[in-house]
Amino acid sequence: MIKYFHELREEEFRWLIAEGTTWDEVEKDFPQPPWCKEYRAISILGCWSLTGLMVTDEDYCKDCDSYCKKY
């Protein structure tokens, strides 16, 4: 089962960083949510709300230009 990036707990994310995991590895292992159409949202230049651990569910993103209801 896929675990999307927004489903990571802060402790899990901090552990990945401490282990030296790159953004490319994080993006591959924990993809962006299916409703997000931002190009490479899980990257250093991607979605700041997502990579800043502010996105907790789809409702958070509904006003974003990259939100896609049909996925």
C-alpha cells in the first residue's frame, strides 16, 4: 500500500532527514497526493505547504491552483 507524503508523521519525516534521505528518494517512496497536480510537489522547489508538513488532507488543498478533484 502506498503511503503518500502528507500521511507521514513529523517523526517519520525527521528520521528520513536524519538518515540523509534525499528529496528524490522521498519523492519516489512517498509520492504526492493523487489530487495534487503540482509538478514535482515533493521536491525542494515543490509545494511548500506539502513539504512543510502543513497538508493533512484533501480539504487543505481545495483552493490551490494545482488541486484536481478528479483523480
